[in-house]
Amino acid sequence: MGPTWDGLFIYLTGGLAFGEVSAFDSLFAVSGREWRIGWTFGGGLEVMFAPNWSVKVEYLHVDLGTGVLYDIVPGTPERVHFEADIVRAGLNFRFNSGPPPVRVKY
């Protein structure tokens, strides 16, 4: 959750990330793959532009850590580290969102 200003919503997000990391060495024709668990963190902003409609843009950094996917020279593991930066945009429609919240001034 984050602060809102007249239809503008700014937020931070984070959590668990997982994915399959694969690597290939063309010189020695070896490859490997492994499912990794890591973390993600980012933020975004969403703007209401009409009743029930909004657009958003979001940035995420994903880190799945370092894994040993193959071993060309025995005793010398080949380590692969996976990180990604993701930017995504979206268009949202809210079904039955009802009327906007009422602001009460005291």
C-alpha cells in the first residue's frame, strides 16, 4: 500500500522470486540449468484517468543469486549469477469498483 493523491497511487513492492536459470559454454559444449529462489523489490505508480480505468508503470529488480550449473575443470565450479531489471506497464479496468471514496472534513 502507498499514498494516494487525487487518483495517483505510488507504491513499493517486494517478495519471493523463483525461476529456472540456464547457462551454456560453447567452447566446451557443456550446459546446465537449475531452479533458483531469490527476491524481488521495486515500485511503481498508477494513475486513474477515468471511472474504473487506470494506467500503471512499474520497475522490479530480481535477484536469483549464484548457482553452480556445470563444472568444466574438476574442482573448479563454473558459477552463474542471475539478476534482472524489469520495467512493465499496464492498463487496468476495475469491475464493480463502486463510487469513489467519500472524503469527510471535520
